[in-house]
Amino acid sequence: MTAGWNTWDVTTHTGMVHLPSGLRIRFGVPGAPLDGFTWRDGLVRLGPHTVDGSYAEVTVEAGGGRLHLVMAGGSTDALYVRAKGTAGVLVVLDGWRDTDVAADRGLVRVGGELWRVDGSVPAEGLVLEFADEVDLYVAPEGVPGGARDVGAVLDRRRAEAERTAPRSGGWLGDAAAAATRAVTWNTIYAPDLGRVLTPTSRDFVSARRKGFYGSWALHAWDTFFTGLVASTVDRDYAREIFGQILPFADAAGMIPNRVSDDGGTTADRSQPPVGALTVRKAYLASGLSDDTRDRALLTGTFPALLAWHDWWLRARRGPHGLLAWGSDPVPGDPGSATLDRAKRESGLDDSPMYDDAAYDPETHTMDLTDVGLVALHIADADALAEIADVLGETDVAQRLRAEATAARAAADPLLWDTGRGGYQNLRADGKHDPHVSPTMLYPLLAGMPDAERAAGLVARLLRSETLGGDPPLPSTARDDPGYAATYWRGRIWAPMAFLAIEGLRRYELTEASRSLVAALLRLFLSEWDTHSHVRENYPATSGEDVRALQARSDGLMAWGGLLAYLAYGELADARQDGWRFAHPGEPAELANLPLGDGRLAVVAGDRLTVALDGRPLLDAAPDVVVTAYRRTADEVTGIVRGSGDLHVSPPGAGDPVRVPVTEEPKRFRLYRNENRDNDGGMPA
């Protein structure tokens, strides 16, 4: 059972709930609606928020007043709060859900238990008002402590939070803080499920906060991308997030598009198959070798992800025998088995790519083979095969690789449009659809083109009038007739950018990917620095304010943190063959990445340094790039290229060893045994 104080209640972020008692405390501005704050309006600044609620800080505005809260909860029963309000502070204590709370002779009775509320300014009751500032201590009667302890506890908890939270600086700005807070501030508790959730977004899912569902909702690809961002915050937390949606898979293996408390499950459709991609990426980044990576993440997700992968092949065969988005007929659901629902399965609801498509009742799919879906499913097979290797599922890995090879061979000639020099969606009549979006780059993620074709495709699509420019990667190409700079008709979406750039990185198209990542980072930091937002989608046109509800861009969507995640990868990127470490060309710092080995830090300045729990691993000149880096208890291996010098620390307590660097890639290996040759030399 989850226990302690945290921001469990989806309806408010200016307060905390204690579990299992159900006591709730909320803060507001006198004369203003108590729960009038949302991430769309009233938010001034998101502060730190630990996963367990042991420290949280936020500033909001309402009723002409500004309220600043610092709260220290966590797994214990005691809560410490400092509240400052320019127009006063309102405090309300009540019960969450059906919990009975009443005032009782200066105490608060919660069920059969008495709680003490001690304030730096004396006050009694369940509704309290203070002129400007108050420290509060809330705990069961008899638990030692009081308001006098608040300052010291808050200082200590803040220091602890800063010591372990991901941190960034320089070129990365506050990207790490933004991405982290978009995850941790979305942590809620779903009483009907009896578990903690990190939903799509607190506001997005809460009807009381101008959202679309009762109190919680999970979407398939949203959940997987949130888990990936969370993997940079806390490995255990990320593993829980990845597992949130999996129990809702149906008997056929289909993971639903959405499941919610009041809307049930979308039994007719799924969402893009990105589960294995994101799980594998999080696994690779969870350690410096398989010895320290989070194997539990793989064992906990692999069966469901494999079943989902196989479901696509049975349920979504469209034109030409390739995959297409669809919707199955569901008795009692008149909206099922329609084009609108098939569009929603794509996750790109109103994309112009589907404007002229039709629904085929024979196949239960669109009459349009989708480049993005075909490529994602192939990439899913590749990722699942690699996971199967780790888990010793050799036969499954071989089957998946054979399937991926056959799918590439079948899809490539059909989806490649020679006249346009790129991949295009394919109609049932055999004609290529002219619409262009970043999904046309997904074949790189699937390894479909050869290197020459890939480079030409990228050069053509990344022209400023198409998918390039600043900001880059609009969800519909700027020279597409359907481009409108709105929602999926042109806004910048972090998941789409992530998938496209991961494809570029697979082909080592570094110059193209670096410029895209830099521009997207500027966009991400601009919204964070100005509005304290991590957005559902980002404006494709300079100066557009997307905060309004009708703009359809939620202000606290964890998957927006993928733009920060991509920027991290310019310094430290976990890949199938090992880690890549490189200088981004500007001073930057990234610290406290949680690995099974310890906490990783990368600093790019006059040199590039990589450290684990403060101990140096690499010290390189700025033009040196290290790839395929792996570190076990017995040896360190990698590949180095570039110009300048590189010092690598061997396992154990040995001194760093200078490794030769040339323009051509050169392998190195260092051993723990001090009697072995640690000069780093290996055949190229």
C-alpha cells in the first residue's frame, strides 16, 4: 500500500494528501477558488518535486495574489509546509474521497485517529487564513515535532533533493529540471486501481481541471515516452511507469489506445508501437554494461510487448499486405470501425496524411499503407530481438530478426517513390500519397535505406521549406498543402522529433541531427523559461502563444521532455553497442543520471569529462568522440576517434591511462588486473 504525503490528488497541485489516512491539505488565496489553478492558468513556476513527495515547491497566482509553497512530505506521517502569500494564505483541511475529517477540540479527527496541526501563527479549525506567511506542521498526535522545525527540515530536504536530482547547465540550460518536474509533478494516486500513476497530464485527464476524463487516463504511446523521460530521473520509478499500461492489454495482445476511469478502454484500436523502442533505450541507459542495467525492466515488459508486436501482424494488414492504421468493430460502440477511429490509432489525429483516406471494412484498416507504422513495427522487431537476446530467448530473437529482414525487403520497394526521392504512404490503388511529415524519416529508425539513400532523403526533407527551418520537424511539412501550423497539421511534437532524430543517429548523420537537436532545445527552453511549461506540442511559428485551452497544447505533458532527452544525447547517449560520449561544441553540464553503477556526470568545457559518483571515467580533448563504451568490474572497452588526447580510467583503483587517438576509429581495452597491458591498444 502506498503510504505518506504526496501530491496524490489529481485535482490540485497546491496541496498534499496523506495515504492511507486520506487526510488532505490544500492551499489557496483567500477570496479565490481553492482549486482554480491549472497548468494552463495560474502557474508561475514549477519548483523541485521528488518522486516520493519528500520535497516539492511551486508558485502560483490567483485572485490577484501570488502563493509560494514549499512542502516536505514523503513516506513518513509528518508534513512540513511553508506558505507565503502576497494576498494572504488560505488553508483547508478535509478528507480525500470518502474520508471523514472533523475538528475535534483543537485537533483534527481523521476516521478514528487524531492529528495535530501546529502553526507558526496560532489557528484552529479546518479552514484557516493567514495574513502573509505561515509554517505548518501536520502529524498524528503524539508524533514529536512542530512548526518550529519547518525551516530546518525544508532546508535539509531541499539539499537532499538537489543532491540526487538530474542537473544541467550551460548549453542545456535548465532542461534537466524541466523534464524531471514534468514527470514528478504528474504523479497521482488512482484509488479505483489502488496504485500510483503518472498519467498523460494532470490537467489533461481531470475534468475538474478543464480536462477530458474523470480523474485519470493512460494513453499507450504517451505512457512509453513518459517512462523513457522518467528513466533519467529514477530507475524504479521509470519501471513502474512503463508497466502502467501493460495490464490493460486484451486477450489478443492489443495494448489499447487509451484507458481511463470514466471512459473505459478503447477496445477497437491501439496506438503507435513504440513500447520496445523506449524500453530498450531506457534499459541501455540504465547502466554502463549489461552487468548493471535494469534487467527487471525487460523481464517485466517483454511478454506483453511481444504479444502486442504480434497482434499488429494479425490485425492490421492493409493495402499490399503491409500494415495500416485501423479500428475493429466493437458491438455497442457506433464510433468503432470508422476512419476517425483509425486516425486516432495513428496518434496523429488530424494529420493531412489521412485527409483523403477511406476506411476498408474488409480489412478494418485505412486504405492507405502508412510509412510510419511500417517502419515503427520493423524497429519494434529489432528492439524486441535485442531484448530477447539479453533474456536468453534465442529462438524468439531469431524469429524477430527474420521477420524484420523480410518486412524491410517487402516494404522498401513499395514505399519508395523514385520521382520524389523519398518514402511515401501508399494508396490501395498503388499510387503514392503526396503528403509529407517527419514519419517519412522513420524508415531510418528501421534501417530500411542504404547509407547513400538515407543521406539523400535527409537532405531533401530537411530543407527549410519542408521539415527543416527553425523550429524544425513540424508535424506536417511546411510546403505540404495541408500545413496549417496547428495540432498535427504543423505543430512541433516531441515524440515525432525523437523518433526522427533517433533514425538520423542510427545512420551517424551527426551534423543533421545536431542542428535539429539544438533548435528543438531552444524551443523547449524558451517555453520553460518563459512559462514554466513542458508542452504537449510546441509552436511551429515564431511568437505563437499556445497557452490558451483552444490552442490544444497541454502545459505539463511529460513527453515534451523528450526534447531535453535528445539534447542529453549530444553529450551522453546509450546505444546498442555501448555509450557514446561527445562534446556538443558549447559548454554544457549534465549530472546525476541514475545508473545501476552510480550517478553519471558529463561536463563539456575546455575538455570533455565523464565521471561516475565523482570518480573520473574519461577525460578527453573536445574533438575526441568515444563510442561503444562499456565498463564492467573487470574491463573497460570502447572506440575512440578524433584529434587530441584521451585518458581512460580502468576498472578498480588504477590511474587513468592515455589512449592513442587518431582520425580513424581505434578500439581500446583496459583491464582491472594491474599486471596486464593497459595501454589501450587494440587492433582497429
